[in-house]
Amino acid sequence: QVQLVESGGGFVQAGGSLGLSCEPSGTIFGVKTMGWYRQAPGKQRELVADISSDGSTNYADFVKGRFTISRDKAKNTVYLQMNSLKPEETAVYYCTVDRYFGADYWGRGTQVTVSA
């Protein structure tokens, strides 16, 4: 069973930066979109950004201009560079893979904590 392995979470002060990465443990076929969601305590999971197989990107309004999503298509690895982080962005960040066919994949999540 292929799993998505996230890394790069941790602690950072407000205004700081963190980079996340997500790599599958095996081969995933038919990848359409790779992306990042986040879920803060007591809140619903929300889309942060995603990137399609053609390289087009989509960002939530609240991260535009501060976060950058990128993808290594050959490795099916997706990255999220987060700058100017805010305390309210403390959350578990999840990687996801949406496929043209078959089930989607979700990572277990990586904790990002932004201190005031």
C-alpha cells in the first residue's frame, strides 16, 4: 500500500518560514493533482494549495503571495514553501494526491506550529 510521507513541519515564530515536502512511498499512477490541506483544532479541513499535472496552481486566498506550491513530476513529490506565517496558521498540514482514476491518497499530516 503506497503511503504519502510528509516532512518539514515544526515550530516557527510568526513571520517566519517553513517548507513542507510530500513524497509517496511507492509509485502512484494517474496523478491528476497534488495538494496541501490543513486542519486547525476545532476547524474544518481546508484547501491551502494544489498543483495540476500541467503545472497550473491554485491557492486559497488567505495564502496568496505568501505560499508557493511546486511539484517534481518525475518523483510525484510536492512541496509547499510557506513564508510570513501567522499564529492562526497553526494546524496539521496534509498532503493529498488526486488521481484520474482510482482512490485518492492522503498523508497522515505534519504539524506546523506558529508562535506569536
